Amino acid sequence: MHIRGPGKRKREMNVLELKDVSYSYLNRAKAVDSVSFTVSRGESLSIIGTNGSGKSTLLYILNGLIKPESGKIFAFGAEIEDGYPLWLRQRVSLLFQNSHAQLFSLSVWDELLFGPLQLGLGIKEAGQRAEDISQMLGIGHLKDRGPWDLSGGEMKKVALGTCLSTNPDVLLLDEPTSGLDPRSQVEITDLIIGLREAGKTIITATNDLHIIGDISDRTIVIGEDHRVLLEAGPWEALEDHDSLLKANLIHKHLHRHSWYEHEHSHWGAHEHEHEEAAPAKETDESPLTDTGRLKILLGHWDEHNAEHAETYLEWASKAEEMGRPSLARTLREIAGETKKMEGLFKKAQGDL
């Protein structure tokens, strides 16, 4: 299937814009409070915030499912005042967080056919589009299955397929990796990256901080007061720990290891583990071509280098108490070599 889009990384205009938009639910609980931002053609924007901050509500507003109580919405240069017109619904598609709320047909094949048929495509053309989508997402073997009979990852792919079946210009993705097993999370993330590279305009609401560096050009942090707290590049946003802590997206906790413990931000620790497990290749996505990303990694390693050296010394003392002097000497040697690296991390940061 040909993915209609403006071309890889090309941006020509603002396709969506919110100006001072606010919305409250029937119990008068504020969900969105004076939020403003624009989305360019071909851009991939991530909106991050804790549960209840208003991320999903923003996507519902952008998709025309709910009307804001104040503020203005612009889509493809036109102000939208009385709900989404039909032409706009074809161009903007929403992936719900809960796939059960999106799938209703008797089979996966019927799900993929539904959108194209509603657009007036003939059965042959609609069938070809459904076939192309199923092949692209790797769900062709599921076409005779009922949506309720699928795993979480399979159901999410089918739901994404129903969004793509109308070939929209803009994809709104609500927590696309939430509740999935690790393999399914990676598969969905890879699909988003592929759509991004195809030039689709994508807005992803998520509190999964580990994916935003891969899927985003820009990140908006929504605070618990339902306002925009920060707008920055994804790696700059991840580096702003004060804002992330204020938004309740990371927390300080004690990370315990057998004989020792140290405190760090939840995101930082696990991100550096991810980088070590899958070293970046020398491509456009390499840390060496992304100053913000490299600064985060060097800063984290530098921050914990001294702690790790002290830990090795504690282990050495324990090893001696256990009557293992050779191991104790080796651990002290490791601690000594670790301490030598402190100056190198600072030197690399200075070279940035």
C-alpha cells in the first residue's frame, strides 16, 4: 500500500493548531487548561504526562470527538468551529488506548475493510487496501480471527490497521504501547518509526519515556495542572529532570543491589541500561549526531561513576570477610580503574 504523505521529514505548514484550548468534564473536573501548540506537516510530536493530566482529552479534541469549552482549533489552515467536517475526519485518524473500544466487527478482515468501504471505495479496491495493510503490519494470518480472540499486541496492530486503512494524513496515537509485553512494545514502536519515516504527521500521547527519543521530533510535557509545562526536543525534555519530576513522570527511589543502595531518577537509570544493551550504530540516529542525547548519557555515567567505584570497594571488603582475598584484590583494582574514568566523562562533556 502506498502511504500518502508529504514525503520524508518534509514540513510545509501547520496541519493542526490549538490556541488556549480548555475543557472540563461534566463533573467540572478540569482536563485541559489553556493549552496551545502547533503541529507541522510531517512532524512527529509526543505529548507526555502522568495519568489524568489530559493527554487523551487533547487527542479527542484534535479528532473532533469532543468540543472544547474555550479556545480555537485550526486544521489544515481552516478554523474548526462546529465539529469536524467529513473531509477532515478522513484526514485525521485516532488510535484509542483501549483497542476493545475500537474493534467491533466479526473478523480482522472486516475491520480492515470497514473504513475504505465507508469512504465509498469499491469492494475490489477496499479489499486490495485491506490486503496491503495486513501485509504491512504482518497480520495477514489473523484475517479470519475475531478481534476478541487476539493477544494485546495483535489487537493493537489490528486497531492501528483500521486507522491506516483510510490513508489519513494525521495519526493520533493514544498510549500505543500501554499494557503490551516487551516484544509487542518494540513491534509497535518500530511501526511508528516506519510511519514517521514515511512522512506521516503523528501525535503520540504516552507516559512511556523510553520510546519518545525514537519516535519524536518534538515533545510537550503536560503538568498535573493540565497545562503545558515544557516544550522541547525529546532528548532535551528527557534531560529536564526538574520538569519531569514536577509532572510526576519520574521519581526518586532507592535502587537496591545485594549489599548497597543508591538513589537516582527512575528514567535515567534504565535508559543507560538500554543504551548499553543496544549500542547505537553510526547512523543519523547515533548519539554522536545528537548532542542532547549524548549529553544525557555522559551526564548519567558521570553521576554514578563514583557511586559504582565505592560499591566495588564495599564488595571487596565483603569478599575479604568471606575469605576470598583474590576476588577482593580484583574488585579493588576495578574500583581504581573506575575512578580513573571520572575525568574522561567530564572531558567529553566539555568537548560538546
